[in-house]
Amino acid sequence: MKNTALTDTHIGLNAKMVPFAGYNMPVQYEGINAEHDTVRKSVGVFDVSHMGEFILKGDNALDLIQRVTSNDASKLVDGKVQYSCLPNEDGGIVDDLLVYRIDDRTYMLVVNASNIEKDWNWISKYNVQGVEMKDISDRTSLLAVQGPKAAEALQSLTEIDLGLMEYYSFQRGKFAGVDNVIVSATGYTGAGGFEIYCDNENAGHIWNEIFKAGAPFGIKPIGLGARDTLRLEMGFCLYGNDINDTTSPLEAGLGWITKFTKPFTNSEALQAQKTEGVKRKLVGFKMIDRGIPRQHYEIVSADGKTIGEVTSGTQSPSLQSAIGMGYVETALAKEGTEIFIKIRDNQVKAEIIKLPFIK
């Protein structure tokens, strides 16, 4: 079990620690619902240092990224970020990731913790032009400061104008007195906010300074439990739940990051799938009858026929109702369609609704 640079800090705050993607991570502090509410209304801090970071450098760095990712990274300029995925050769997804353009020869890829080794090996397999690759995951800490008050809470710590930072952009600069910190505005909660990338040796100092600066705004530490409920309310996919090695990006509603303006892994087959249409789709649904959907629960029709499977589900703290996502047959994926979730042998009524759940 790996620790982050802040594991002892979380234990000192009486966090409930759980194994996650090979790391000892805080799942909650005061409780998932309270932490969820803090991020939606104020500002909270997640330690997401378990995420992976790769640096790709060289004249052919962009070419490599173009060949292994589904989105068109040639559209990036310095200081911009792109959401993308690594398609596999069988129609599924190796991982979803973020691509940061540092300059025209240097990129940072941010990947899921559980897939660090898998992604590294996958990209390396296609690196036939000598692109310099560095895995900086083990020496990099990452804090996500999320919520509508995030810019105000952090502004005193940096000369970067956080209020003017565009969504999916980043800057490098001094933060909390530390040089060469990356501050980005991507977010995984739908509540606004920033990500702070720093070296491990500076993580404790930066964490403490964030909490000092954020104290007047009611800043609190937030665990991975609330991170999951927040992202699900926005309809954001979680790798291992809603997307995996067997799910096509087109089935998952990720056609917007699947650009056929250039060749990439399995692009011909995905182009054919787009032309022919997908047989199943990832949809959002809200429970009508009482019951909480969980991953792998069957989705059935009124007559009990299996039409799909739940990939994510929870009781939404913001909506005070149960919500979920799952794959269903395309013919039954229309908004307003009545479906049933099989919960302990009972067919519990739900309705397909348009994502995101929170507007």
C-alpha cells in the first residue's frame, strides 16, 4: 500500500482511510453528505496525489500523443488542457486522461491511479520515434481545491489571476511561496475550482497554507467518497465503473473527444461504429421508487427482460434522491423512458433523464 505525502496529515485529521488504487486514501472526514455540501456551496480540498503524471518531450511528442489518444491534441496551445482517452485495439478504452501542453515539445499527461503502469506500457509500445518519457507520478503531489469560493480562498497565495483563468487552462508560477507550481482549472466536481501540482516535499507546506488562506471561507478537507457523489451528479465517467477496456468512447457519450480528423489507435473501427450507430448507450437515470442503484445491478424492462447494467449509482446529496448511470440498448436510451433496476430481486422503477443531473 502506497502513501501520499499527506497521509499522516489525513490520519491526524481523523479521516477514515481506505485502500484505493493501491494507495492509502481518505474516503471521508466528517461525512460524505456534509463534505459534498461544502464543495457545492463553499470550498473543499481533495488530496488526489495518487493520480499519475507523465512528461512527454521531444520533436515527436505531439505525434505520439496524436497516435495514442482519441482527441485532436494539435488544437492545443501552450497553457491549455484537453480531456481525451486512450483507445485500445478492440473498441474499448485503456484509460481516460488529461493532456497538458507545456510547450510545443513538452506535454504532461495526467492518468488514473489504477492505470499508471498499464498506461505507461501502452504509450511506450507506440513510442517508436524516441520521444523522451518520464513518469513523475511518485514525486508529484496533486491537490484539488473545489467549490464556488475556490478562487477567493486561494487568490492571496499567488499572483496568477485565478478569477480570469479559463476552464481547461493552466499556468506555472509561484504558489504559497513555492516556485514552479502548476495551477490548472479542470475539475471533476462541477463546482469550479483548481488543481495544484507540486513536488512531494512541498505538499505539506502548500496544504497548510491553503487551509490558512481558506479559513475565512470555511474551507474543509474532503474525501474520495464525496468526490464520487459530486462527479456522478455531473454525469462524469469514472474509469473502472462507466468506462473500461470493453466500453467504446462512442457508447459512453464521449464522441466529443473522439476526433476523426487524424488517425489514432483503432480509429477506423470507431469511425465505422459511428457510421453504423452503437448498439448500447451510457445513460443517466433517476429512481422513481425507493431504492439505491449500485454498480452491476441489472437494468430490466417492465416485463423483466435484461436490457443493461448499472455502472454507477448513489443517493444524490444535492437532489435528495437516488441517481445512477448505466448502459442500455440504444432503442431504449431515450430521455423519459421508464426502466427498472433489479434490487434484491425487486424491480424498482426509474426514469432515464438527460445528463448532467445537476444543471
